[in-house]
Amino acid sequence: MDEAAVSWQQHGNGVYALHMASLERLGGVVAYFTGRSGGVSPRWQGGLNWSLSVGDRPEYVQENRRRSLAAAGLSPDRAAVAGLVHGSRVVAVTGREPAGAGGMRLVPDCDGLVTDVVGFALVVTAADCVPLFFYDPAARAVGVAHAGWRGTVAGVGSATVAAMVAHFGCCPESIHAAIGPSIGPCCFEVGEQVIGPLRQYYGTDADGLMKPAGHGKWMVDLWEANLLDLKRAGVQDVSVAGECTVCGVARLFSHRAESGQAGRGAAIIALT
């Protein structure tokens, strides 16, 4: 973990969250990823599951969401969560979208959200996939994206930068980004189904993103892959949390470490 880039903080109700200190130090923004603790879902240690698609009771999830947002003075009726599809579609949120369960907006069929509405939280969920945070203090705009390996090779990070440029007039050089906790290069062992698309998207740069693990497998660095994608998009300031969800399963949900039975954490960002 890069202690200059991130900071674990304890909030009310025992909510434990990893804050993107590199962004919050700029002022005018809150950006954090929720850990396991402080929730009410009895199926998972810590109970702070954010997902309605893993067999949790809706009332538990709604309370977990309320607690997670309240940690930063936010609320579900002023928040939107992306309906993930492991792609690169990014949606600009206005705050006028139809409210869903617990008052929160669900934005379907996308893996990235951007907004310039102050006090309105953007959320993506994850449990090994890479959460990406974006903040332009000059244009006063934020974004968040969910980059699993499919989203990574689809360029969801650079697509989020492009959306901020298109919707809010941001300059890529003015956007500060943070790569949150996810499965790390120490634990992401994959086969050709990942390596092929990685080579296709990154070209000759793909070799620097993977190491042979033997038996037709490779260890892939999704942090470095997303860093490269953001740099290609013109973002100059990118911090990497360096926190592996598999190694850190005691305080973060991990789909791989928990054999597909994990809850989901939330990457949350909002202008303040």
C-alpha cells in the first residue's frame, strides 16, 4: 500500500474505508473505497456489502449504503450507482435520474459515471476489479469507473477521461486520477483468454504488464495496465493505492479469495 496515496479511516457505525488521499488533499472532493466492516449483512464478515446481486436482503444493502455514504456526509437520495456490464460506456449524471431502491439512482448498462453536481455521489461496486477515481479541480468535475480485465482492455479509464472532456470541458492534464484497491499483480493469474485481448489493446506495451507463471498462465498487473491507459489519455497525475484485495481479504471483499461468494465494496466520489 502506498501510504502517501491512500489512508484507512474509521467512520461512524464502524465503517472502515480506504480514502484516496492523493485526491482529497487537493480539496473540494471526497473519494474512498469501503472495506468490509460496519455493515449489517450477517452473511459476510464485517457485513458492509453493497450489492443486491449476491443474495443479500435488500433492506440490509440499503442500510449498508446509507451508512457508507453517511461516512462522508452523503446520502442515497443524492447518489448514483452504475449498473455494471464490464464494458467502457460512461454516463454523465445530472442528479435528475429516476430514483431506485432506497432513493439511490441506478444508471444501467455502464461502467463509468461522471458529474459536476456538487454533493452528488458517484458509485461503482467491486470485489477484485479495479476502481478508478477521477477529479478535475479546475473544471470542478469528478468521475468513477469499474475496470475489470474486460473493462481495462476496453479502455474504460480513457473513456472516462474522454467523457469528462466532452461533458465538462476538462483538460486531460488537469485531471487527477487514483487507482483504488483491487486484485494485485501478485495474485491475478490468468490464461490466454485475458492475455490475447491485453496484447490486442496494448500492443507491444503488453509485455510489460505480464509475467509468465508457467503451465500456460501469466501474472497480469491491472494497476499498471490502467495507469498506462490513463497516461495515454493525457492524465499526468495518477496515484496507485497498491492494496491487493486478495491479500487484504480480512478487510476488503475479494471474489477470488472468497471463491465467488464475496460481497461488494463501493468506490465513492463526490464534489464537496
